[in-house]
Amino acid sequence: MASSKKKKRSGEKEESSNKIESKLKVLYSDKEVVVMTAPNEEELKQILLDLLSEKPMNLKELHSYLSGIASEDKIRKALSDLAEKNMVTMLDDGRYAKLG
């Protein structure tokens, strides 16, 4: 049972990673490596909104999807900006959820 859950999570993470990568400009690609531009602030906010539209997540979970793309500080700042605009909220358990 645990292995099927792990596979499901891996599949969900891979699907979300593909969505994220499709939004970024690819600078170089070969069989072993893909080099992309890092998202600017607005792109990062949109990526976060897309991720949070799937399910509420805490900062650690969001960072795991965006590792190598955005630092934890940039993610935190983007979430703060989105919260100020009432686009996301922090739930009592520390997870962020998209509003609306």
C-alpha cells in the first residue's frame, strides 16, 4: 500500500513539475540535462497559484516542487504578496490555500 501511495505522489509531483517547466524558457536541452531560466516574480506567483489550486500546501511542500527553480525566501515573499492581495491564505495548520 505504501508503495502505491509513493508512486501516486511521485506521479503527481512529476505532472506538476512538467507544468512548471512548461512555463519556463528552455535555454539548453539534451538527453541528460535541461537548462531553464528562473521565473521572475510574477511567473513565480502564477506557478504558486497553479500549485495551490491543486491542493493546499505548506512552504516545505511548495519548495520541494520548486527546488532548483526558486529559493525558499523568494517563495515566502511571493506567498506574502499573494496573501496581501487576498489571493492565498494561510490555514491554521500552516498550509497555504488559494482563495477564489
